[in-house]
Amino acid sequence: MSKFITFEGVDGAGKSTHLAWFAEALRQRGLDVVVTREPGGTPLGEQLREILLHQPMSIGTETLLMFAARLEHVEQVIKPALGAGKWVISDRFSDASFAYQGGGRGMDWDKLRQLEQWVHPDLQPDLTLFFDVPVEVARKRLRMSDRAGTNNTSLDRFEQEQSDFFERVRAGYHKRVQQNPHRYVVIDAAQSLETVKDKLQEVISAI
């Protein structure tokens, strides 16, 4: 039976570090796994990603482009894979819009809910792993990554935001968790890589 699993967290939380390992652990159990990301996941979505990460724009435009990329992602990647019995793991989904555009930018949550209902009315993740970390820890990791060149590029316009923006994003995630507690596993991402991996192994065993 296919499952849709999403990884969420502020920039620098470390979710992307663990996603590849998580996917491989599922494959070792004989599952057919599709790994994807947002914004992106499709040729059009990747083009929109470049615009979203590097071009200045209004909050309304940013929100609409995020959901435009998501609609393409749902129709072209996620639904077909799930329909074929595959497991889909996505680096971010709609929770990120509520956290970043809603919490961080101040977009009205009712408008976000309307867009969510329009773009994927019959689709929600079966499980969301929220990598929670204090903002100062996440910011330190981003700075270290940028200096080391391990992120392959300079910080994008979201990563360049100030700490108060990320505090609002983190609060947005926590609000979303409170609204949908049944599908979240909250992971203390400030712990060591091995400790987090042990937690993820427990999650895999449970599902």
C-alpha cells in the first residue's frame, strides 16, 4: 500500500540530510520509493523554484507561484506515483506554505486553506516528519554550510531572512502541528545525527 510522507522544517533544520537515508532505508525493505521536493519536482516546478528562490516579488505572487508549482507537482508526480503503488517522500509540501507564507510573511491562513483545498482537496500526507530546531541552531548551520560551500550556491532569498522571520516560520509549523496532530511526528533536530537517525528508524519500524 502506497504512502505519502513529507519532511518539513525551517531552513537549517537538517531534514534534507536525513531524507536520502530515510528513503534508502525504505528501499532496503523492498519498497518502491519516489523522492521529490517543493518547490520543484517537475520541469515547470523547477523553473518556478528558481524564480521563487531568487527573484523579489510580492507575498501574493509568492504564494500563488508556490501553489502553482504544487498543483503541477501533485498532478504530474505525486498522484501518479501513489496510484502506481509507490511510496512518495517529498522535501516540503503545503505545510511549508502555511509556515513560510503564512507564519513568516503574514499571508492570511484562510486564503492558504482555500488554495490548499483547490490544489489538492483529496490529498494529504499520510505522515509528516517535522524537524524542529531552535532558530539560532538552524542559522548557525546555514552559515557554516555557506562558508564551507556545501550547499553548492549562495544563500537564497529565504535563507537570507533574519532570525525573527524564522521564529515566525517555526511558530507557523507548530500551529500546523497543533491543527493536525494525528499525522505529525516531531523530531528534535538539535540532537546529534545518530540520535535523529535512531528516531527515524523507530518511525520506519512503526509504519
